[in-house]
Amino acid sequence: MDGIHDMGGMHGFGPVDRQNDYAFRADWQRKAFGIVEALAGVVPFNADMHRQALERISAEEYLRHDYFEKWVMATETLLLQAGLVNESELKSGKKEFDVDMTNRTAAGPKELVAAFIAGVPLEFPAESQPARFQVGQSVRVTVNNPSHHTRVPRYLRGRIGTITHDAGVFQFADTVATGKGQCPQHCYTVMFSARDLWGESSEPGDIIFADLAEPYLALA
Amino acid sequence: MSDHHHDESTHHHHDHDEIEKGAALRVRAIEELMIAKGLINPEAVDAIVEYYERETGPRNGAAIVAKAWTDPAYREWLLNDGTAAINSLGFSGFQGEHIIVLENTEKVHNVVVCTLCSCYPWPVLGLPPAWYKNPAYRARIVREPRAVIAEFGYDVPAEVEVRVWDSTAEIRYLVIPQRPDGTEKATVEELAAMVTRDGMIGTARL
């Protein structure tokens, strides 16, 4: 998605706000984090679905609202899509209808923490998919501009780089976010010359690496 | 006649307060609603926050770095299979299932970002600082890493190669910063205390 979230290389954001050194600066942020993580298993939604919902926040709202408020905004979208809430409930905070909990359980504290300690490995066996590319090959990032979630930054679209690593086979973000399944793909670490991307303002020899799924690449 | 001039900073302050109030209200509303519907257990919400604040954080990464500096076999393992080597020290979990470890040297300086959102190796560094997730860092570090790192206090010499790693997929990155000079006699604990979070993101040198 060609949205405001895709910020790599943009000008106009000023100096890095190094003094914002905290993970949380208010209890409502802590709550927001905890609520979103608790809901993921129950709605259910995964990270790519949540990222897609974040990316669909309007550009103006994306820049204006706090990071953790956006997390909640995205989660509200996913709750609405799952039919678990309606708009007026979200506004008022007051329940208007019950939801079917037959196939849902709200995780208890031990369960939820255990789930996060276990993590969500997203890798598939390396041999499960043939690899189209090899380390050392020159590849071009395909020019594609889907309106759904994708993990190609705008600043790399159409650019040529060299594969330095086959990172293994992983689920494919584009299909996971749109409910089309895991569709496992090889993920390649690709090296780009800073000078190629940004021109003479870059130091020759400086490099940018990105991890790109096989469907994003073509032989150069 | 009342003075109805407001200077810029007052406007920004009012806007900021409104955003904050709106955010706090939004969170209160969703919390109440989710509890009423039985979709969340409030104890679980508190537990996950507590877990991330207490059990994760840069001290995890610092322990890994100090071991890498003092144990060559561990350093090799870390560079070849970051996830396994990190797991062996008891650190694991969400957003750390696939970790690649990068080493800063006299010749190469690595720095990590997620331009598209805020991907970060939670089990070894905890939750990211706000600046890492905010637009300025995400926008600038891929385009002008040396200028950004200089703002953090380190002027990367021209002959050192800067490598920016954009966490665009499931891999999460941890940087082993260069070991400070004159620390040959330091204990592993003393070394770990020298390792900063910014050093492990790559925005700083120790």
C-alpha cells in the first residue's frame, strides 16, 4: 500500500526526537498495548492484518495520532470487521450486544504471557519451496503498487540490488494480511548501494539492506 | 478587550492535550467494552504489560553482547545462528523468533530500522523507544544514516562503511557494538553494564 506509513527516505520530519526515549510515557499507552495484544488471539488477528489496518488510517490521522492510539484504532477496525462491535459501542464504551464466545476464549494472565514467550515462528522448512534466486544474483524489485498490505518500501521499488542471503521460507505478508493464507515464500536479504538510491549525497560504499519476499523480485 | 493572541507553542500545547485526552478516552472506552463483552481478561492485560516491562529490556541484549565479546565460540554461534545462540541464554519469544546478529567493527558500522512500521527485537531489547517508531527516524536513517548517527553523538569516519538494515520482513536484527578500548580486564558483568540500547540498535558507539 502506497501510504504515509511508508516513510523511508521522506524529507520534512525534522530532527530525530531522541529525547522520546521511553517505551511508554502514560498508563493509557500501557493499557493500549496490553489490550491489543490480549485481543489478537481472540478476534482473532495476526500482525500483518493489524499492520494493514494501521496503514489504512488516513495520512493526516496517521501523523497526528500517537503510536499506541493508532494501535487501538487499527484494532477497532479489526473488531468491526469481525462483527464483534459496532461504531456506537466503540464511541461510548458501552456494550449494546453480546458476542458469541463459543469458539473464543479470553486468555488468562499466565496463558497470554506464555503465548508471548513461545512466540509465533513464521518460518517453514527451507526445502518446502524451491528457491527461484540465489545468493550473489542481481535482482530488481518489481514495480507493484497494491492497495493492500505489502512489505516493499516505496524507496526500493524498481531498484536493483544483490542478494546476500537466503533467509529461509516464511509466510507471505500480502496474502496473510488479506486472509488469503500463508503462501510460503523464500525471503532474500538484498543489498542496495546508497548512492544508487539517493545520489551523490550518500557516501560511496554505504549500503542499505532489506529483506524481500520472492514475489517482490525479478532477475535484473 | 481580552488579549486573544496565542503564540504557536500554546496552540501546539492545546492540540497535543486534545490528542492525549482523546487517546486516553479511546483506550478507556475500548477497555470497558472489551471487558463487558468478555473478550479480554483485565488481569491478562496487566500481566502482559508487566512481562514486557520487567522481563525484557536492553539488559538482555547487553548480556548477549558481553558474552560475545568474551567468548569467541559464542560470538561465532551468534553470528551464524542468532536465534539459537540467543535462545540458549533463555531469551525467546514474540518478535524474536528469527534474529540475525550484526557486528560493528573498525571497518563496518551497522544500524537497524523498520521504515514501514516499528519492527524491533523485543525479547532482547524490550519494547522500542518512541523515537525509533516515529517518522523522523524511519524516514531519515535510510537516506542519511551518518547525519542521524552524528545527532546521537558519533561521527562515523568516512572510511567506515555504514550499513542500514531495514527490517522489512520477519527477521529482527541485533547489533553487537564495538567493545570499548581498555576493557581487557573488565568482568562480563562490568562489560554488560557498558552496553547501551542505542549501541545495539546501531545509532551509537559505546
